Amino acid sequence: MYYPPENELLLSKKIATSFSDDPQFIHRFRRLMKYYLFKNSSAVLSALALFVSTTGLLPAQEGLKSKPGPNPQAKKEVEPKQKYTPGRTQSRTYFFKEADKDMGYSIYVPRGYDKSKSYPLMVALHGLGSSDKRMIRSRGLTGLAQQHGYIVVAPMGYNERGWYGADNRFAQLMTSRRNIEWSEKDVMNVLSITRKDLSVDAKRIYLMGHSMGGGGTWHIGMKYPDIWAGLAPIAPAAPRNINDLAKAKHIPVVLVQGDRDRLVPVSSARRWAAKMKDLKMDYSYIEVAGGGHSDVVAGKMPQIFEFFNKRKKAGEDRKDAAETSKPDPEAPPKKTVKTPALTPGRIQSRTYFFKEAGKEMPFSLFVPRGYNKDKEYPLMVALHGLGSSHWQMIRYPGLTRLAQEHGYIVVAPMGYNSSGWYGSRGQTSRRSNPRNLGELSEKDVLNVLGIVREELSIDTNRIYLMGHSMGGGGTWHIGMKYPEIWAALAPVAPAPPRNMNDLTKIKHIPVIVVCGDKDGLVRLARVWVARMKALKMDFEYIEVKGGGHVRPAFEKLPEIYNFFNKHAKKQAEKK
């Protein structure tokens, strides 16, 4: 059997990104190669030639020391002529001396940039087959950069398969040693240019990357440990030598990995997390239940920014010197937990004692600036998605900014843990552990709602429920189960419950549904919308053209607030 070229490319990508530190992978790879060569005897010589050329077994003049001939089209000196435009993603170039060519990179400078101030800088490394442009324009990166006041720069890394210098056993199956070396050099060049051109806080320079870029984050972070205030490898195709971590033991690290990743085995991330623990590093390991290779990125970007926000290079004062690592929302609570005083205009983490679970439970709360207890405020309850958390949800780009603009209180429950489903999948979901997780998750939402209504001045005619993905399913479920509470619902990219007939219980409640037309859940969303239409419900359906699973949740928040503003409960009794 002959593999078509596209399948060969897919195979090589999987090899390059999934071998990393999985001891079983080498065995699987060897068996696969034996089968492949046996079935393709005519292609053996060409395959060997490819392997030799890409692993650097050619003479030295063809390896690292080789240089391309002069490029007549390359300029002797290239300086970006366009001015920086704060608030916009820009493509820029510089002259890469070693490669004798102009190299592109992408940069974002936040609106309101003031050269008299120093700004944190995030260097973002793309994955295999991607580019600087796609990296910086995806996953809500620039929206979060604007929110937190960051400059973001995305180098190309010489080409799409450069590996940023990472010592990865199968990296050379994808490219030459020269490309690997130049990719690392490109990152350092772009960093130097950005620091020269813009006002960058030298104590707050961070490195983040996904997949191949995650491996590059490990490699460049460990090779140049004096530069970085924090690292964020996401689903990283890790370098070979884990012992180099000792060189970067002083650098805080947030490591993100999905446990269902088919390209980079979760065993690799766990191994690196264990090594960080042994070295007593300041780190946070986030393993996303049910997460794949790419879907973990957008959901965890807010968490990465929050991690970086609390970390500067050694010797600098931190906002809270005691906070050296992000607390696990599911960790056993302390014996004594003091609820912080209410601070309008800021997101706060709070706790309460969850009697049924016998533990302290966290939730996040935002109260708008100018809060007056003599007035009544609309309340939005926001439910996070699978593998996420309360504090990630409340930090969705634009959520609290719009809450301030429209005068809303926003509360985000944990839902017992990151995969509780808010009761929408019953008490015995296959993802549930313990078995009554669904029941506890639903109960947690109602507990938090009761606490907020008791403590703050809430307009009971204007209590709204919104959720994304798993939280969208929870919005359907809790909305239909407790219809007397809600003035309107907003399921976003919802993973809906099984029983659509319960819609009849909320036919009087206005609903706005948001879903991208490229989202795998869009077909189910259309079915539920058709059912609402048949019931003659007051609803609005927004299908985002070209939208996936995550982006519409950020982009359509203004429409959700506007929809809620138009709807209040009819003839509702005040508490």
C-alpha cells in the first residue's frame, strides 16, 4: 500500500509532535516504519535519501556551516518603515543577516500605548505548519493583550517547521539543522528589535508557544534563562533533555496539556511537571480533562495572562509576594477562609462552605464601580466550559467591561469542578467523578446564586443565565429546571441536554443562542432553534459565519448584553 503525499506529511507531523517523551512511541514508530518500507520496496531508496538529507548526515558543508548564495532581491538593510499603530495587529520585516533575506513577524501594541511607560511583552511561538500571522490573530490573544496592557510579538521562526532550535529527536525529519538553528536566531532577533523599538519592561518579558512552539518555549526558555519572567508551553513537543530544566528553575512556568491529546502524549507533560515539582519550581500544571491538541489553547489563554501578571523577574516587587503559584480551585480548602471585602470595579475570588460536598467552594464575582446598595442591579450568572474554571469564565474578553458599561453584577460559579456539566448530563455522566458530580455541580450554581442575592442588591426581575459550551448545556438545563428564576437565557456554542421537550417549560423565557457555523455543535443548535420557532418563543439566533467553538463567545457578548437589556421578567415578585 502506498501512502499519498498528504498522508505522508500528516504522518511526519505526528511523528515530530508526538514522540517527545513517550517511551512507547519509539516502539510504535519502528513497527510502523518496518511495515511501510516492506510495503513500499520501490520507495526505500528515496525514503533513505530523505532521511539522510534531513538528519544532517550529509557532509558538513551541507549542514550548519552552509549558506545560501546571495539573494539579489534582499535589501542590505531593512527597517520597518511603517509606524506602529496601537490597537492593530501589524506585519513587519527586518533583514536577517545569516539567511540573507527579509524576515517577517507580527506585532500587537495595545491602544493607548505611551512610550514614557514600560509594558510587559509576550513572545508567542506558533505550531507546526502555522505562521506568525495565524498565531497572533487567533485564540483571543490580542484581545487579552489589550485587556491586560501587553505588547505581543509573534516571530516566524525562519519557516513553518523551524522548531526554534529545539533538540527534538524527529525535528530533523521535518527540516534541516540549518533551519532549526536559524529559527532560534530569528526569535532572538525579533525580541531584540522589539525591545529596541518599544518601551518594554525588562522585568516582564514572557515566552509562550503551542505544540512545536511549546517545545521552542522550553528550549529557548532554558537556553536563555536570564531573559524570561515566565514561560507558558502549551501542548509542547518537548526537547530531548529534560535535565536542562535545572538551568531555568528560577523561572515561573504554566504548563497546559489536554489529557486526550493525540499528537503530544499527556505522559510527556506529566513527566515535565513532575520534574518541576522535584526542582521545587514556581509552576502551575493545567491538565484539561477531555482536551485535545488545539482546543486547550483559547480556553487557557486568560489563565496564562493571569499567571504572568503575578510574576516578574526576581528582585521586583509583586502584587502579592505570597502568591508564587496559582491555587487549584479543586484543592482542599484551608481551615479558615476569610471572605474579602467587596471591591466594586474589580474581579474577586470568593468562597463559601458547600455543605453537601463538605468543602469550601470558590466562585468569582464582579460588581460594577459606583455600586450603590440602595439601587437594584441586574445579575448575570456565567457558566464556564469543560476543563475551564470560574475565574477563567469571568475573564472572558469584554465580559466585565461590558458589565461595567451596562451596570451588571456578574457571578461565575465553579460548578463543583471543571467537568461537572451543571447537572445537564445527569448524576452519572461518564466524565463524572464522583458519581453524583452532576447533582453537586447544579447545586453549586444555585448556592452561589442564593449567596449573591442575599449579599447584594439584585433586581429579581432581571436575573440572567449565560454559559459557553458545557456551560451552554448547563444554561439550557438549569434554565428549564428552574424557569421561575430567569429573565432570559444565553446558551453560547451549547452542548445541549438530551431532552429537548423540556423547552415547553421555558416557552415564556426569552433566549438568545450564539454558535459558529464551523462549530461541530452547530447542527444541534439549529435543531433547538427550530424547536423554539415551533413553540413561538421569543428568541434570537446568531450564527457566526466562519466562527468556530470559541471566538463567537467573545465576539457576541455585546449582542447578549443588548438582548438581556430588552427583557425583564413579567409580573415577577420582588424578594
